[in-house]
Amino acid sequence: MFLIERLRRFWNSAFFSPEPALNLAFARLIFAAHALWVLLSRDLPANSALPAEFWQGVDRSDLWRYLIFPGHADVESILQGVAVITLLLATLGVMARTACFLSALLLYHLAPLETIYWTPNPFQRGFTVDVLCLFTLSCSRCADALRLGGSPPTAPSADYCWPLRLVQLHLAQVYLLSGTSKLVLAGVQWLDPANLRAWFLVFAEQDQVRRLGPFFNTVGPWIAEHWLLCLTAALYGVAANLCFIAVPFSRLARRLLVPDAFFFHVMVLLSLNIFWINTPQLLVYVNWHWLVGRLKEKLAAADERVNVRA
Amino acid sequence: MGVVKAVLVLGFVGLGLIATHLPRTEGSRRRLINLYIGYTLALGLGAGLPVFEVWPFSTWPLVAGRVAQTVTQPRVVAVGADGQEYPIDYRAWEPFVFEELIAWYDKHFARLDRAAQDQVGAFLLGVIEHNRQQWAVGKPVIHFERYLGPLSTPLFLGHPQHWTQGAGVPSRPFRGLRFYSESWNVEERWRDPSKVSRKLTYEYREP
């Protein structure tokens, strides 16, 4: 009973504590703007016009799952245009809940176009977390702040807490599952320094997968030459991934692991040439209410000093 | 299976809508929100932990396997009228993302009959040659940078920009494509970059 009571308290504290409206509104802004950024950087409708040979190996049930009917690039272009509009509305906070819902629905359909001809799982192309978060935000009062033509309510509420915590969890799960998938697919042997060395070398050897610049293609091979660094990278990578699930629930974890995640992505970019498209979404862990309050205080203090001098 | 996955995602969407729109009392609302959160967490972990995707509840197997001793990768080159081979700038494949195309080639191309393979070859050559012509006259159309220019989202993996660096855009038309399968031992190639074996797996020549 004691354990159940403690779990109940933890659950209520995690999901139903008073939370400022501003933090949830920033979550809406971050995920809608991120989805818009990725959508405007791809040409998803064009894939609908691929020749029939590309669709031969696609499972029919996957086409139904995403309501994809090949050969309708014009329709897909219209849907993409609608998605751009709904994402803009969500970003601005205009009819935000409806806009978030429609955006998520349209992205659920559009995103798989990028990969459907060889895999129905378009993860790590930029939209996966956005779709989850936009659906969740559409169920919340996500436009009580940061919206056109309105002012934020002053009272924090549990209504702003559970959706924010859930979208933070959608992102934190990415790190957790990235860690567990290594252990599930390769076992503890994934941590073998020889395996890490091979990963660094194989990325450095592929001239077709390379970013040009003085910072790239040197860090990975350098780490690969040091057994202890490979072991450290393996342990650090998996441990940091697994621990990240604590971030939505712990201020200490947020302060340590969010900057650490940013550092991790920079290292991955430099050593493996992999750009983590979700990196800007880490901003959802910032306490914007506190940050904006501090900035206002500092500005007010600066104004006061100017007035005194005058 | 795809339909089952769609139903599971529909459950996530539907429960969220029900939890926030239907309840008339605070108590029933809280219970439904708890159910929604529980369902979402269970689906996320249920899909992720056994590595069984129900996109957008994904499994995120990033750099997750063990590297085989011998690595195999495809390489595609363009062929001129004189038979000379040219590297292809990754942006010339757009609207394909290069690694998606390569993944499709690896998984499905060999299962097509020769006529279908040639249809694909002709289509891909058309994409590449059309882009080459635009680049050659100084009017490149980079699909992915149409709206945001250099501020566009970078691709997951980086690729060399063959047509804006080094020899630049080939001036003569492409007449064919060659698909190679390249294999190498990771340690051997690291010591000697020339230790790569290459096998022609498919060639398309314009009729």
C-alpha cells in the first residue's frame, strides 16, 4: 500500500502540479515551428509520383494505414499546402487546438511519403516527435499564452502540466529507446570498444556519407584510435540515453542532461556525420516562465538605473 | 498488420479527444486523462522496448547494431557517351533523399524483372540528367532548399557536393547509370583505403 501511495503521489505531482501557461505555449511554438521547418525543407508530394516499380514491394496495409494512394502528387501538394497553413496557425496560436490536430493528422499522412517505398517507419526524418506532440497539444489549453490577440492567464494550473509533461516524455522516450534498442538488438556486446571503433571507422571510410569542413571526419577516427575513449563513448552514450527519461520529472536531471544531450549531438555530428534533426526540440525542457520573468526583472532594473542617472 | 498499427494510433488520438472533450465532472475528466497518459506511455514503451514500431511510436534503433567485419554499400555513378564514369551530386537525386533511394535499391531492386529494372533505370537517369542540365546552365533547382535556402533542415547524413566542388558539373550529357556493390573489411580499409572490392550489379544504358 505504501508503494502504491508513493506512486500515486509521484504521478499526481508529475502530471497534475500547477504549471504556468507560458511553458505549454512554448511547447506548441517549438513543435509547430519545428514541423514547419522540416516540411518546408523536403519535397514529400513528389514521392507520390514515383513510377509503379517503386510501389511493388510496399505492403498494401501500410498504404491504408497512412491513407497513401500513389500517383496523386497534385493532391499531396494541396495537402502539404494546408499543413503549412495549419502549422503557421498553430505557431501563431490562432485556432491553435484545431490547427495542432489538423497539422498532426496531415503530417501522419505526409511524413511516410519520404520512406514508404522501402520502409513504413519514417523515424529520424524529423516528424515523428512532432506528430505525437501536436496530437497531444491539440487536447490541451496550449494557446492560453503566446497567441495573437490575447494575454496569458496569471494563475498556474494542472491543465497546463499534464500535456507539457507528456510532450516532454514523447521526446525523452526517444533517448530512452535509442539506449534500450542498442541493448536489445546487439546486447551488452554493443558496449565492446571494438564495436564502437568499428562504427567510427565505418562512417569515416564511407566517402558517400561525408560532411566537408575542417571539423568533420577527424574526431571519429581519433576516438577510434583510443581503446579507453571508445569504451567511455559506449558507456556514456548508453547511460546518458537511458537516464534521459528522468528529465521531464527532475529539475536536476534537466540541468545536467539537457546540456549534455546537446553536447552529445555535437559529438555525434563531428564523429559520425549524423545530424540530429530533433535537437531544437530540447528547448521544450527550458522553464520559459522563469526565464521570461528573470529577463523582465533585469530589464526593469536596467530601466531604473537609467532613470536614476537621468 | 498495418491496419492494427493504425488502430493503435487511433486509440491514442481518440482517447485524447475523449478525455478532454466529453467529461462533465472534474473527477471523470481526471480519470480519462490518466487513462490517456497511461495508454500513451504503454504504447510508446510497448512499441519501443521490444523494437516493434507503431509509427509515430517508433523504436529509435540508432547506430544500434554491431558492425559486421565486411561492410557492403551500393554506389551509383553516371556514365557519359564515351563510357566515362562521373560521381553524382546527392542533390541531383532530389526529390529522393539519397540514402532512402539506396535503401530501396538494396531491399527491392533485385526482385524486379529486367524490364522493370530498366524502367527504373530510365526514370533515375531522367532525374539526374534533367538536374545536370539545369546545373550546367547555372540554374540549379535544389528541391529541398526551394523555400528556406541554406536555412533548410540538413539531411540526417552528410554527402559530398560533387557538382559545386572539385571538377564541378559535367558538361556532357549522361547516357547511363552503373550500380556497384562495394565491399570492404573495416580494419583493412582503414589501414589501406584502396582495399575495396567492387562488383557491377546493374547497368542502364540509354537506347
